[in-house]
Amino acid sequence: MEFATHTWIQAAAYSSAGIAIGFGAIGAAIGEGHTASCATLAVARNPGKAGEILKTMLVGQAIAESSSIFALVIAMLLLFSNFSAESYLTVATVFSAGLCMGLGAIGSGIGSGFSAGAACTGIARQPAYSSRVMTNMLIGSAVCQTPAIFSLVTSFILLFTNFSARPVSPTWAALLGAGLSTGLAAIGPGLGGGYVAEASCEGGARNPLTTPSVINVMLLGQAVTQTTAIYGFLVSCILMFKSFPATDSIAVPILLLSSGLCMGFGAIGPGIGVGVSGQGAVRWIARNPNAAADITRTMLIGMATAQSTGIYALVVALVMIFVM
Amino acid sequence: MEQVRLTQKKYCSRAMVFAVFGGLFFILLDLKPFGKGLILGSIFSIINFILMGESITLKIGASKKRSAMLSLLTIFSRYVILAIPLIISLKFKQFDFMAVVIGIFMIQIAILSEPAFNLLSKFKS
């Protein structure tokens, strides 16, 4: 049975929309569930502040949900747009866009939920400083959304760029690799950023006077956490915008696809590891602000070491693209 | 729940003000589809936020597993609501798609505008 190009594109768009929304819902749901669970604990601890805690939970959940709304936007575009049927490459672009956004929304949704949960618990502990804790949570949660924004941007580039002038092989693999690179690479930094923000909200509530320095270290920690997401985005951009000569061999497309997979998977661990390192530092700065300089230095050294495996993945991915 | 209602009222009214002024601004600049899209997206963003608040009573008091399941269910139902303006903008040229996308994040913009404004004023002072 033979199918026209248009049919393949439609099939890819529909399945990709399902993947985008399906994966996109996982992170936000876990994040929101975690927030609700922490809010329950907080209300049990301090029933008198139930209103304030519910308010924080609602606002935190609204932010945590952003990443899944990004996925919804891409899914709707995939379902209701008329894609050009000039080339089979469109099959790869639409599939890659959905995959990228779906995977990219997981980490950010969960990460934002962590900080919202910690804010609810913190407000139960220190109701007098609820506005500080809320501000802390909002900043932390907003930064957690960065990897999901990278995925959204990559998906938009894939959907709105005309690749039809390029050879089908190996460009199809480069485009799939691009989606996988940013999508997978967003998972770790999203989660890692959430760990740092969680510790910041917890620390700010434990010792409210340290809130400004805790927020500064949180932002520093989160910025380092996002580095591997940037590596993933970088590899995606190279795979999308570099022209590869036409080939009949299967080896070259697999190599390009593997470079995206290499960077994507390679960024998950360092993103989480760096986040765990930042979480420890922020937590202890709140408990012992006098040691902030030493703790920050230790955190940065620890982060640099945790980051190294992400750099290995970046180097191998670049070797696959440029050297092999 | 009173405090939740007050929070909803605060952010919904702020989002509506942003949407109306932003929409009017673009309509006056002769970018009607953009202005209309912004307002349409914002309306659905507000509806989504209100429903989010209403679902809180279901989640509170539930176990972690149950609250995660309830979240998944409410997310999917609210997805359907947020999909409506996106589908409208993809089907009708009177509404700009990108403006609708910005509009459905109007509540998040309203929430994050507060700390952003505070930070800016701190930097200035």
C-alpha cells in the first residue's frame, strides 16, 4: 500500500501532537500534585493560614502549568496547520517539533512544582514573611521555565523554517536529532532548577533575614543549571542550520541522529546534579549566612565538576557533526 | 477559600487590564487581528485560572498520589478550554495566532509582573 507525501505528513503531525501534549502534561501534573501535597502538609501544620497557603499553591500551580501550555500551543499548531507537502522532510520536522516540546516540558513542570511546594510549607512555618517567600517562589519558578522555552523556540524554528531545498537524506536525521537534543536536554536543567528554587524557598522561610543573599545564590545556581540546556539548544541549532551533503548511506543520518541523542541524554544527569549541588548550597547559606562566601565557592567547584559530563556529551556531539 | 478568591480577583483583573489596553493599543495601530487575538487569548487564560482555583478543594486533603492524578485530570480538562482560542485563531484570520499565544499566558504575565516591577524599582532606588 503506497501513501502520498501529504498522508505521511498528516500522520506524523497527528502522532506528534499526541506526543507533545501527552509528555507535556506529565511534568505539570507531577509538579502541581507535589505542590498540592505540600500545601496539605502546610495546612495541617498551620490551619490558621490555610487561605494564604491555598493562595500560594494556586499561584505556584499557575506558573508550573506554563510548560504544559507551551506543549498545548505546539500540539494545536500540529493538528490544525496545513503543512507544505513539497518534501518528505516535513514529516521529520513535524514529528521532531512535537517530540521536542513534549520532552522539554517535563522537567520545567516538575521543577516549578518543587518551589511552589516548598513555598507553601515555608509560609506555614513563617506566615509573617509570606510575601518574601512568594516572591522567592515566583522568581525561582520563572527561571525553571527557561528549558521549556528553549524547546518551544526549537519547535517553532522546526515548524516555520522551510527545509525543502535540502536533501532528504541525511537532513531528516539532523532535524530529528535537533528536536531530541533540545527536548531531552531540557529535562535535567528543569528539574535541577526546581531543586535550587525549592531550597531557596525553604531557606528563606527558615531564616527570612537571609532572603536577599539566598535569592542571589539561587539565581547563580539556576543559571549554572541551565547551561546543559543551552548545550542542547546549541547542538539543535547546528543540526537545523548546517547544510549536509546528500548521501545514500544510512551511516551519516544515524550519526547525526546520534549526535542529538548524545547531547540530549548527556545533559539530563549534569542538569540534575548541578541542581542538587545548588540545592545544598542554598539550603546551608540560609542556615549559616556567615559562611556564604565559602559555601558559594564550594558550590561553584562542585557544579563545575558535575557539569563536566555534559561537556563530554557536547564535545562528542560536535565531533559527530563536524569531524566524522 | 476567601483568600483564593481575592487572589483570583487581583490577578484576573490585572490580566484583563493588560489585555484590554494591549488589545486597544494594537487595534489603534491598525493591527486588529493581533489586538483581537490578545484579548481572546486573555479571556481564556482567565477562565483557566478561575477553574484552577475551583479545583483546589478537590486536591486539598488528598494523598500525594491522588492529588497528582487529580492534577492530571484537571490539566487535561483545562487543556480543552485553552485549545479553543488556539483553534479559533488557526481557523479564522481575524485572530492572530501569536497574539492568542501571548494572551493565554496573560495570567502568568500578570503574576510575574509584580516581582519584576518590585525588582526594577529596587534597582532604580
